[in-house]
Amino acid sequence: MSDIDVEVLENGLRVTRPGTSYALTFQRNAQWRMLEASELLTAPSISGQEASFAAEAWKAAYNEAKALGWL
């Protein structure tokens, strides 16, 4: 991934783009073996740049979750 940082939390992953306010937290749902980003579900609307970040963040979180054996 380009300029994306992934931080492992107790029960999720925090994905940020350094130098911006872009950040998403993906919560681990062990029962369904999936990640959930509640910020995306509650956002009234997002810009094109935010949508692009969300797609990159999802890919980074998914790859990290796979590496951790969560998925």
C-alpha cells in the first residue's frame, strides 16, 4: 500500500494516512470471521478522496488481518 499505516489493536485494526486526518478502525468480528468499519456505516457522505482512502484502508486491513490469522 502506498502511504498507509496499520496499527494492531486488541480487537481490531486502525488504518491511517500520515499527514492527513484520514483514519478508519476495523473491528474484528471473530464469530463471522470478518472486519467491520462502523465509521463508514454512519458517515452521511464522503468525498472522492475519502472513498479512495477507504478502499486502500480496507485492502491494508484485510491483508493485515489475514497475516494475523483473523480471517
